Amino acid sequence: MSEHRVSVDNGKYTFVFNERIGDWSTVDILRHGSQWITIHDGTNALHSIMTELDAVRVVLAEARILCNNQNFGTGKLKEALEKHDRLCDDREPPSEWTK
């Protein structure tokens, strides 16, 4: 597995899951691109959150494309995207790790 980076809060924080070295892995948290915190415990839980967030971002990107199409720009999809935008203003794309 390669390094997995996910930015949140419009790039303010970046979580970096580092490939396992033996039985250990770490998650580095960058703040404004600079090293801030390194986490040794709970890294699998954090990586699961990062993976789910990336998966949601993949779906959101496609949903926004569909919603911009006249045939899909109304109804529940539009309402769901508007609700998402009210809950958070983050517009980070899926990470390179998803490719």
C-alpha cells in the first residue's frame, strides 16, 4: 500500500497514512502543509475514516456532474447536495490514492 493523503477543511489539515513498517503504521497530521502531529495508536481507525471520506468524495464528484445536467438538476439528488453544502463547505476532491 502506498502513502494515502487526505486533506480536509479546505486544505487546512492533511492526514497522511504511512505504509506499515513491520507491525506499525503512523498517521501524520499536517496543518497548513507543516508537520503538526504524529499518531501511532488508532491508525487503522483513522485510515478507515480517510478511506470512507475518499469514497464519499468520489460519489459526490459524480453526483455534482449529474446535478448540473438538466435532467438531474432537481429532486432528491439536488436536495442531498444542498444539504451536504450546508453541513460542510469542504470542496476537496478525492485524493490521488483513489486513482
